[in-house]
Amino acid sequence: MNLLKNTLITIVGPTAIGKTTLSIQLAKAFNASIISCDSRQFFKEMTIGTAVPSPSELSAVKHYFIQNRSVFEPYNVGEFERDALDQLTLLFKENPVQIMVGGSGLYVDAVLKGLDYFPEVDASIRASLVKQLEKEGIEPLQQQLKELDIATYDTIALENPHRVMRALEICIGTGIPYAVFKNKAKKPRNFQTITIGLNADREIIYQRINQRVDQMMANGLLEEARVLFPHRALNALQTVGYRELFSFFDGSNTKEFAISEIKKNSRRFAKRQLTWFKRDLSTLWFNYLTEPSQIISKISEKINAFKN
């Protein structure tokens, strides 16, 4: 008798394409729970701007990692990888098929493939680098990285201050080049993976994004962002839908311009999401209007193939 192997069905695709709706339909079909890997839906202070599933959706199927933290609690992708794998270990004991959904590509990869291991370093190092960046600009940091870790200097996006500072804090905190920690052996996964991608023509994706932003504003995004405005420097709030309204609150632009920027930046984000997810050639892509029964049938075929 062939036993069903642990299988994680992951749903990816651009923002506003319908991943949440499909995830609930699949979870019901396979009697599964849902792991969310949307890096902003973790935070309970951010509901409207992150398109958190509705109360009825959350009650339809058991969800994990939805509004389970505060924006005041630092949380990174490495911690999420650990927590999600621990939760999946428990869930697979109940049912060998589980669902994961989200548009944060790095967080998806963390669970499915694993991340490079980096040791903890003193937080004061990052704080010092941030002050140096604000005072002197990025060039001195780039030069310091070149001196400490030429391999990383030659391969990362040097115009990205977060990546430069991340590499530098590891170099400074450990005395070992950041590059040395890359490509370490990753913890093996105890599950098979099936990745489902939802997509549509660009014009349709953009239309759905514009409609979603309008609906968010109607639902109270302005008020939600205003409450968070005093804390705008927090890392969790450096995201589309909040940054643009913060600029309105501080007088840098009008509300109408901020809304148009949310739409524009959301469209750019969707484009980056598709670029990221299409790197995985094993993903099974479906038009967003595909009947769920067809997707369920295809998944069932793949699961049965794992047993052989």
C-alpha cells in the first residue's frame, strides 16, 4: 500500500489576483490548513492596507501567521522559516496535505528551499551603519564592504543600502566575510511541494489592483495609516499603501497623488512578483478564472504521482 507523502501546496502570483480565494477552496478540498507567507499580513496593526482575509474567510479554514505579531516586534524571514517549518511539522501529523499562500517571494523560498544561514550579530552594529548612511551617504559603506568582502561587493546590488548594510553587519559582527556564509547546506524538507501560480493579462492585473486600492480607501485605509504615521520609521511600515499616505500626512503631496502612487507602486510590485515566481520552472500556472475543480484535479494527479 502506497502511503500519501507529506505535500505542501503553495499558491503564488501577483497581488490582487485571487490567491486567498483559491487557497480557501483548496484547503476545503484537501481538508488542510493555510500557512500565510505574506510578509505584511503578519502584523495586527495593518489590516486594510495588507488585504488581510475577511473574518468570514479566516473562519472558513484555519489560518496561521495572519496578524500574529505587532509592528513593534522585529520579525525577519529567517524567523519565519523556522516558525513555519515547526508549524508544518505539527500540521502534517493531522493531514499529509497542507496549503501555503502568499505573494512574498523570499518568504515562499524560505519555506520551500531554505535560506542561507547567518549568525546573529549585535544590533548596535546595524544602528551605527544606519547613522553612517544618514550622515555620509552610501559610498563610504560601499568602500568598506569592498575592503572587507570583495566577493560580496562584486555580486550584490551596491545601490541598495539595506543589502550593503546587511553584508557589512555580518562582516563586522563576525569578523568573517558575508560571502562565507552564503550557500551553506540547508535543512532538508520533510515534504514534497506543488506550486500553483495564478496569472492574467497585464491589463487585467492592473485593473484589479486599481480596484483593490479604491476599495481599501473606501474601507478606511487613510485612517489606518494615520494611526500608524507616528511610527512610520518602523521596518514593517516600509511598504506600499502606507509609505505613500505617510508622505501625504507630512505634507509632501496631496491625497489624490498618494492614491495614484499606491496604484502605481502596487503595479510595479506585481511585476516584480511575477519576475520572481517565474524563475521556478516547476510552477503550474493557471489563468485566474480557471475553475478550482480543474486545479484540484491537476493537484490530485501530482499527489498520486508522488506515491508511486
